[in-house]
Amino acid sequence: MARLADEAADGTVQPVPLSDALSERYLAYALSTITARSLPDVRDGLKPVQRRLLYAMRALRLDPDAGFKKCARVVGDVIGKYHPHGDAAVYDALVRLAQTFAARYSLVEGQGNFGNVDGDNAAAMRYTEARLTEVAQALLDGLDEDAADFRETYDGGDEEPVVLPAAFPNLLANGATGIAVGLATSIPPHNAGELCDALAALLKEPKLSDEALVALVPGPDFPTGGVLVEDPRQIAEAYATGRGGFRLRARWEREDLGRGQYQVVVTEIPWQVQKARLIERIAELLQAKKLALLADVRDESAEDVRIVLEPRSRTVEPGLLMEMLFRQTELETRIGLNMNVLDAAGVPRVMTLRQVLRAFLDHRRAVLLRRTAHRLDAIARRLDVLGGYLTAYLNLDEVIRIVREEDEPKAALMSAFGIGEVQADAILNMRLRALRRLEEAEIRREHEALEAERAGLEKLAQSTRRQKTVLAAEIAEIKRRFGQETELGARRTAIDSAPAPREVPADALVEREPITVICSAKGWIRAVKGHAGADAAVRYKEGDRERFRFHAETTDRLLLFASNGRFYTLAADRLPGGRGFGEPVRLMVDLGNDHEPVALFAHRPGRRLLVAASDGRGFLVPEDEAVAQTRTGRQVLNPAAGAEATVCVEATGDTVAVVGTNRRLLIFPAADVPTMARGRGVILQRYRDATLSDVQVFDSAEGLRWRSGAGVRTETALDDWRGKRGQAGRAAPRGFPAANRFL
């Protein structure tokens, strides 16, 4: 077994199995990544680097009403005192906290270039400045009142908070993303006012139903706006399980230009979509002729977003144009929900919406109790001092005598009046002007007020009902400052009903152009622009020849019927061009080397086809049933052992003509052939030492046609060859082609 040297506590080197060493050290790395880097805390919604940034800026007194300081100064303090990582990573975290298009409620107010929605990067940290926002201040309030635990920094030279008091529901309000070892989190931002409504309702009624909770938090609220078009049932399920996703679309409007002309203007794009890359993608699709309904795209954005889309013609429906763009571009995105966070015990787990809100309320209650205890301690100390003052006023003459005559006045005061050391120090430190009568009255009023406050705080610490009342008031205050009635808190993302499934025509996705499809006998396929004539010269590889040639459009789907009885579907616009020899069709579909193409044609919905195998069995199949969705094709005809599919013809007519290799012809009504979606079929013509050559479906009144030396011959006197399906037939008429083929 492989072994690794390890140093013991006494300095000696001990051999350790490699597997044990790797598992132990990888586990330590994984836990460090999960708990100290990638996953946010459910209580304040922050990762360690974000928490350290805010704490360092607080230490630098970068309050909302203070001046800005260089970001380089902030980053330097963070990496020097709290976060021993690269400055680039810390600055990136700072920039994201300041980007109004990335964070729903920015925690940092930036001055300078902090990037933009186009995807441009922020300027270097030496050029930008920052300070805290009011939202960040709400997260930090209470740190001086023992509202959170502190721990030593990485070098033991300072302290940092384990978690912030967080009066603001930051986890859901700003969201979070992160990838750890084997774990990931993805939480979109929400509206703080709606979260406050849900918190207040949950505080009042802990057993509030999931339906009522989702009614208060109907969906995410993104900083860049957009329209949420997810099914409400899917949203409710995502919040109930902690996992799911949301469909977000760009917001657009139609602008009339007069005389029937119009243009579509996109005013809001989905969250985390780079505008420049989005427009570049639309332009690429236009150049590749994948957007047949769109003529041009322009970016007329200034401070706001304004992307102008020009339709190809005035008859194009705006809704259809946008549906096409939603399907092919990032004008519609899907935002994932995976509420994988660290709970109060530091354990990563996926929480539901209810659990996240409940964890926030529990944290705020713990903060309230800690601040209450801290205030009670401060009141007790102040009352102790005030008690010493009052003792001095009651015994002023004796106090003066002791101070003047005693060598150890502190001990004498403590002995004479039975007071403590703190009270004695307070008496000795009193100023002479504090001995006036007015000062005594003020001290008595302060003493009474503190006594009353202490009584109230003691009741608060012991009463759950009072605690809920205080928490409700705090939540109401947060809503007043950051709720829907404020400019910052107004909902930006509209919530719309899920769009009904809408079929976009193929010609809306691909520009319609005429092509000629050519496939050789060895299966090399290509598309030549335009409808080339039958006499147009076409080059093939040496030893190869033409097998199929027909006219089509780039919007068509092509059906390939193979000797294994399968239909394969090809997109005409994806065929290789006609400059070379094309590409093997076997590379486009899963057609084995032991099977050959039998028929190739453009799909026409609503038609019927007649398929048959070499043993004379076949049936009618609706052409729509033959369209395949995957490379593996769709099995329609199941040839018997030793047989293979040989015929696929259009079934237009009332009569079927079948000819075998024995040159026997049989004609019978088409009504005798069943319509099936899959199977072996019925016997069309019976053979002894022959196989099926060809089949034709025709109208009896128009006659049977076949190719002869002089052109195409039509025969209407067919009574001698009429019979019942499954018979052997009679010898073909004089002049029938030697190849036993009709047309």
C-alpha cells in the first residue's frame, strides 16, 4: 500500500497510508470550501468574504453619510486583517456588492467605474471609491451591543464577527450563488417588502399555510426587471422543496412608426445577461439566416436599456417575432433555485422558503435577547454608579470630611457607607459642580428612568409575546425603509401568467430559400442553392453516381426511408453546401453500414405513404407518423427475417399496382391496404421464387403510368391484371420496362 510521511506532534516523522492521508486532507479542504468560502449563512445571507468586507468598511467608518475611501484601502484592510486571499478575489466581491444591476439591494455604494450591464469590467481598485449603504448598515447595527459572537482572525491578531446581527433579510433579498466541493447554491433576489410581509405573517401565525406564504412572496424580484413567466404551481413547488427554477423573459413593447410600420423595443433584459453579448448573439443568428422574421437589431441604450428590433415586414406579428427570439437567444433565461445554505449550526442543507424565513426570525430573536442582556448589564452598571452618587448627596458632609481627612478615602467610603469599589470610585471622581441641588434632581430622574427601563427589559426577556411585538416593530421599520413604497424597494420584475405553448412555424426560424437536394448512391448528401434542372451538371466521387435529386426549401424537413424499415428526419437548412461532394448521410443519422437508403423526399404534412418489404408485405402509414425526433429514427416497417424494406411511395389514388422480380403485375383497390403506424403489414403480392420490385398508387380513371423508351406511357385498359390483394398477378403487358419499375 502506498504510504505518505507525516509529522507527529513530537516532531518525529510517522508513515501514514496514502488513502488515509488523502481522505483526511481532502475532507478538510472540502469543509473549508463549503463553510468558509462558497455557501452563505442563512442568518445574514453573507459569505465570509462579504461579511469581512462590510466589517472592515465599518471599522474604517465608511458610513452612508460619511465620505468615500479608495477601494484599494478597503481591500488592503480585508486581506491584511481578515481574509488571507488574493486581492483580485476580494475586489471582485466588493464590486459585485456595489453593482446595482447585479445586487437587488446594494450593500456598497460605489463611486467610479464599477462595470456595466454590457459586461465591461470595473476599473482598478486604485481608481474606485466606496462606502456602505443603509442596507449594509442595517446588517451591521448591533455589533457594539454584543448582538453577535466574535472569533479570532486567521493570525490571532484581531477579532471578526461570526455572523452579523442582520436586521435586513439579506439572503432572500439579494440572493446568493456559489459552488463548493460537491455542493452548490443558487438563490435569486426577492423583494424586501414582500419578504417583510411574509415574516410578519409567519411571526403572527407560525403555522401559516404554504399557499398563503407564496401569495405573500409570489416570486423573485430581479434588479434588471424583466417578466417572470413561470407557472405558479411550479413556483409554489420550488419554494416548498427549496429546489426548482424560474423562467425570466425580457420586457418589450411595440412602437408604431406610422403607415403600418412598427418596431419592437426591449427595455429590460433578464438578470445576469450581458447586453453586448446578447446583441452579438442576435446579430450572429441574423447573419446565419436563422431569424427569418427579423430584419435588423440596434442598440440605442444610454442610461437605460433600449434594444431595437426591426421586423422583416409589417405583416410579421410582434408576438411571433419575440417568441422566436425567446427560443433562440438569452432574451429568455431560466434562473435556478437551490437554497443550499449553512444553518445556525454551520451545517449545509437545502432549506425551504418557510425554513429560511423561520431561521431569520430565530436569529433576530436571538439578537434581541442578546442586546437586551447587554442593555441590562449596562443599566446595572449605571445604576450602581448612580447609587453611589445618591449616597454621596445624602451624606455630603461626611463624604467631604472623609475625602479631606482620611489617608485612604476610597476604603473609608466603602467602610462607612457599605458601598462597592465602583461606587466609591464614582464618588471620588465627581466634580464639585455636580454637587449642586439641580444635579441631584437630574440623577434621581435618570435613576428612576433606568429602573423603569430595566423592569421593561426584564419583562421582555421573559415574555415571548413581548418579543414578538418588538420583532414585528423591527420588521415594520425595515419595510418602511426598504419596502414597496420606496424608490429602492418598488417591485421591478413583473409577474405574468405562464405563456401558452405556441408553435413557431419552421419558416419563422429559418429563412426560406429554394434548394436542390442531391444524394449519391453511396449516401453522400448535399444541398445546391436554387432549383437546379434535371440536366444540371453535378460532380460525384469516383465510382459514385446520382441516387436522389429533388427540389425543396430550406425550411423543409426531409424524410429518409431505409432498408431497415426506419424513417429518419433531416433538417434541410443543415445540409452541407453544394461546393464539394457533401457529407455521408450516415454521419447525420444512426444508419448502419448494413442498411441502405430506399427513399428520400421532402416532408409534406397530411400525406399518406405506402411502405413495403421485399417479401411483398406492406401497409399505408400517415406521413406525420413517420417524422422522427432523434438521430435513431422511427421504426415503422418491420421486415420479416430475410426480407428488407424496398419501397416507399406516395399513396395518392384509389388503386395499387404491384410488380415483382418475376415480372408479374397485380392491380387491386387501395382500400384493401390497411393504414397502420407500425408493423409488418399485409401481403400485397404473393411470390414463390421472386421478390417485390416496385409499387405505384394511382387513380384508376387516369391510368397506370410507366417509363418507356419513347417517354412515359399511360395504360387505362387494366382489367386483365386486376385481382384481389395477395394474389400472384399476371405477366406484365408488352412494353413494360425491363427494370420492373413504374416511374
